[in-house]
Amino acid sequence: MKPNKYDYYLIFLFLILAFGAYGGAFQPIRLFAILFFIYYFPLILREIKLYKVQIYFLLGISLYGAASVFFTLGNIKESFISYIYLIINLMIYSIIFTFYKNSNFKLKSIVNGVYIFLGIALLFSVYEISTGNHLSMNIDHGVESLISREYSSFTFGNYNTYVMVLVMMLPLLIFSILKYNFMYRVLGVFLFSIMAYVILINGSRTGAFLILLSFLFLILHKGKSLVLNSIVKITVICGGLYLLFNNLYILDTLVLRYENSGLESSDRLENLFLPLGGLLASLLLGFGIGNYKYYMLENYPNKMIIAPHNFFGEMLYELGLFGFLLLIFLLSSMTIRVILGKGENKFVFLFLLVVFPFFCIINSGYLMGVYVWLYLAILASISFLDIRR
């Protein structure tokens, strides 16, 4: 069986993530998502209609999001722009799901796109870290820029956004190392080593935890081929120890970032609990799409809190209890389907699901960005299209 055009579309969509934040509102993945959605709309509609959970989620979020634009009239212009972003993100979700269903190699095509992306991104990251030269998209990281330390943000400007994208791809990389052929395993171990190096250099505490979790899983996993799995484990252990002992300053980076910004748990909790009174005052309807920042600056101007730093919190406060419950409904439907069903991709779904809550707290905002919707689309595709009931 050969790859069809939908396989190449999936590879392409993950490859163009390499453009990162370039283009701003007109990032390549958004532009191509709109073009694909318009061109393949009849196919997308036909495929989505077969799955009631998908219909309820997509229609519910899009219709409630439209109504929520009018929840905070003082910020209606920004709210409308935010809604446009949300609709484009739902387009991305829909086309990934549709292309996945109609492709021949499904998850493997996404993995191929991930491998190509990582090959480009991590190669440039090594250059960034070793030379200190960053792309024009790079931004000032505030107090942490005073540390004058090495880091890589690639094309994403903010290194936390870059780490978030790497974390999204981490379960797929681990799955390919454990399940695919020898060439995938060799290349996968190499990419995993460089990814771990970049995430640790960037000083991401959440990323470091997930790298450690993945490392332990690779070591403890029992594969079918004793020889091949032994080679992979020995390579991972030796490679990990070599990189660690030859780059001990990486640990200093994590300690230094902790000393400068702490674990930020109290700040993150404040982001989530301060607006609770406003949510209750809105009768749990939410502030409206894109209005979390507006509400916080209006009611707590001295706090300078502009984002919840949590996807679930963002969904709750902007789209209210209805939007939050729709998200929980989608995630639980997918999880139940996988637990009760059969399929070789159950493992990668469950690994993606374990990583998802951590993925949802790395960066500041999620609803307007494309990455959380890509993540949800991968979960939905595996659950509804790979798992047999």
C-alpha cells in the first residue's frame, strides 16, 4: 500500500509548523487550514456527520463561542477577532480528523511529519544554543533574559511555546521508537536525545518532568524483540548519561530558573481562582471568547494577569461551564472508547492523554493558538478511527 494524498497532507500540515509564529495571524498552518477546509468542505461534512460526539463538540463550541462575543460589550472587537481564531482552530481540528480517516497510513503519516519537523527544528536549536544567534521572531523573555543563558525558541519567538510544541510531539516520538522499524528507532532515539537537551536547556520544569517520564518508560517497556529492545534501551541509557555528564550546566539552568521564578504554583493558582467571583456573577456563562485578559485588567489592574496559563481554566472562564463541560465530554468519550476498545494505538493515545494536562500548563494562552487543537485532533483521530469497539 502506498501513501495517498491525505497522507501527504498530514505530513505537510505538521511540517509547516516549522514556520512557527512567522506570519502572525496569517501563520502558514492557518492559511492552509482555511484553503483545505473550503476545498474539502463536502468531504469534511460527510465524515464528521458520522460521529455524534464530534458534531456535538464542534457545533457546541462554535455556536456558543459566537454567542459569547456579546458577553462583554466593552471588548467586543477583540472578542470577535478571538472568535475568528477559534473558528480557524476548529477548521484545523476538522481537517486533521478528516485527512486521518481517508489516509492509508494514518498515525504513521503524522509521525513522519513530526520526524521531518523535529529534524529541522532541533538542528537549528543546536545552532541557536551553541552560537547564541536567534531568529528575528525571538522575543525578550523579561526577567529571565537577565540570566543571559543559552536557550532555543526556533521560529516560535517564545521558548515556552517551542517547548509546548516539542512536548506535543514527545508521545508520538516515544511510540515510534517502541513500535516502528529499526530506522525509525535509531532516528527516534537520536531526536529524543536532542529534544531532551533542548527542553532542559530551556529550563522548562514541566518539560523536564515529561522527558524523565518518557526516559523511564523507554527503559521499563517490554517489547516483542528482546535483542532490538535491549539495543534501544542500552543506547538510550548510554546516550542519556553521556549527554548529562558532558553538559552538567543543564541542571544549573533548571536550578537558576527555579531561583528566579520559582515553581510559580501560587501565581498560577491565583490566575485560576481570582476570577472565580466574576464567573459566578456571570451565572457560569463565562466572560466570552478572548475576554479573560479584559476582565482581569478591569478588575485586578495591579495584578497584571493577562492569561490563565491553563487550557481548562481558559475554556471555563471564557466559554463558561458549557464550554468546559463540552471539553470534558469530548475527552471522556475518547478515553472510554479507547479503554473499552481494541487497537495497537491504544498505548499512544493513553500516553498522549497522560501528557495532555501537563501540555496544558506550559504556555500562557491556548484557545487562540493552533497547537492544543492539533493535540485534540490527534487524540480524536486515534480514538474514533484507530480503535475498534
